[in-house]
Amino acid sequence: MQTPEQYIEQIGQNARAAALVWGVADAARKNAVLKELSARIRSGVEKIIAANQKDLDAGKAAGLSAALIDRLTLNPERIEKMAQRVDQVAALPDPVGEQLERVVRPNGLVIRKVRVPIGVIGVIYESRPNVTVDCAALCLKSGNAAILRGGKEAIHSNAILAQLIRESLQACGETPDAVQWINTPDRAVMAAMLKADQYIHCIIPRGGEGLIRFVAENARMPVIKHYNGVCSLYLDKDADAAMSVQIALNAKTQRPGVCNAIENLVVHEDAAQTLLPVVAQALVEKNVQLRADERAAAILKAAALPFVPAQEADWGTEYLDLVLSVKIADSLEEAVAFINRYDSAHSEAIVTNNPEAARIFQTTVDAAAVFWNASTRFNDGFEFGLGAEIGISTDRLHARGPVGLRELCSYKYLVDGTGQVRN
């Protein structure tokens, strides 16, 4: 019987061998696999849902929260969107081989900087089975081999999706080892994976803060990560009321269990008396619990709207649920300072009719994506036109924001000479 280390070494060797072959595949080969995959996803809806139901039943029996069950759920609409993301990745330009720079040196050397695949990418994720397909599609299109390790909550869903991916590779005459799925939730296997830097060139964790910190602290290879998604919506003194309601509802309630949903609502003092009751009423009607600071509490109480007093810990909490902290700020500058202190540098938004206020907010807020008069829910690879994303990075090196095809590439220098030697 294999030890976790032996199991990962075998997978790593297979992945490295596949990466060397797949890394030079042309766009036609890549797109053929992706088109085969989207077709198999669409034709496999019933068996995908049947596998997913096993995970949902187990999750409900284990007492998973409504937000986690929502993340775990696959239905025909979500499966179709999964297939659409694969199609969109296939339609994107192939980043591999793209020339980034070209320099001709005085001695005649021609130096070109071109995109190349990273190599073997490991992805460790929880709950959301669509990640299996998104990550595989992006890794394949960017010329990388992938090793996928999903959470135990989605083990049946991930198994069927991984099977479809490998079948698609085989059907197109490609090595199925370009995408491998770790079929055990054993944490010892994950620990071994984090030490396999001779085979795995980059790790991307997706999940709760505990998982991400564990990966970042134990991985021997580079990690692309975001710890959590504490995001804020700021309603400026010049915010339009109807737009504020629309954006607040979308950013909080469309899918509260995702990382780009807002957890804090900040309202300028000059607009709070008129604006906050209107926005709060709409949120309460969507069953959002409001956790208010002292000044917000007074306004909500006067409007006969329910709330609970906010605690210090609330401002930096990623609820992933229908809970929203509310703060009144004396100025734009105070709102920015609050966001930069408590938020996680993920997605922030301002609603205002004042372009100068928007410029200051977008310039001074430290986040991967900063929106003006738009919902934070747009910080997403699909919405940015990247086809899909392998995660949303809050790092500063080497990727920030949605991690798409280009972010899954490195580069190398190609140097052409005519016999030059160095003096």
C-alpha cells in the first residue's frame, strides 16, 4: 500500500512528464480538448447532478451552513454556466508564446521575452465543485498540467467532473495526466503535496482562511492566495439612492456565501439620515441582519428597523451569510481609512455622482479591484472576460485580482545571435 508521499510522488512525476508535452501544444489541440469537455459536461448533466446529490445529502447530514450548501450545489443552470466558462476559455487567445518585449542589443543580440506555462500547478480547494472544471480549463489552455485536490464535502461531484476532464483529454489523443485529481481527503496526502516542490511549481489554495494559512505556512513552492473576502460598499454623500439600493442588494444578497460579497456597509454622515433607512429597509426585506455602530443604530432605531449592535470584531469578519456590518463615516477619508484597516484587499466599491470622490476612493483604497457605481460581485474572471478564474488573488506578486490565463504563465527569454561571444 502506498504512503501519502509515494502517492504524491507518482502523481507529481506523471504531472511533470505531462507538462513537458502539454506545454508545447498549440492552440488547436488545447481548444479541441476544451470543446470536448464542454460537450461532455452538457451531455452529463444527469450524472453530475446525481453525484452532487450525494454530496448535498452528506453535507446536510453533517450540518453544513446554508451558505456552504449553496456553494456545493450544482443544478442545470450552474452546470450550463460551467460549460459556458469552458467555451469562453477556449475562445480566448492562447497566451503561450506571446511576445512581451523585444530588444536588439548594440552587439546585435535579439532578446525576446515570451510567455510560457508555469509547469505543474497544484490547486487545493473546498466546497465548490465548479472549481474542478474552472481550474482544469484554465490550466489546460495556459499549457500547464494540474493536480487538483478538492474537499471532502464535494468528493462525489469532483470525482465525476475529473472523470469527464480526463475522458476529454483521452478522446482527443492527449495524455490524461495533464489533469490529475487526488481522490482522497486524507490531510496527510495534502501535506505531502505541499512538500513536492520538485514536481509542483505553484500552489493555489481556494477556501476558508484556515486552509489558506495552512497552505501558505507549509508549502515549499510559491503560493497564489487570498486569505478571505472582507469587502465593503461605501455610499458617498453624493450617492444616488436608487443606485445605492440596487448595488447594496446585489453585492450582499445575490450570493452571500462568496468572497466578493460585501460584509461592511459604510455611509457618509451627510447622507446617512436619508440614505441609510432606504438601503437598510431593502436589505432587511431580504432577511439581512444589520450590525450597526452607534450612529447607524440611532438612525435604524428611529426608522423602526431591526439591528444588533456591532462589535469591534465584526468589522473584519467574513460572514459569508446574510449579515452586514454598518458604519457611519464623517468623511471620504475616514471611509477609506476604515476600509484599508479592516478589509482584506479584495473588492471594494463606492457609489457616488462625484467623479473626484470616485477618483480619490479608487486611488487610495488598497484592494485588488475597486469599483465605482458597480457591484463588488463583478470581481470575477468570467465577468472580467477571462473565461474563468482559478482564484482571486489579494497578493501583490505575481498575480493580483482574478487569476486567469496570463496569470498562469511565467516568461522566459529567447536570445538570438549570429556568433556573438562576451568579452
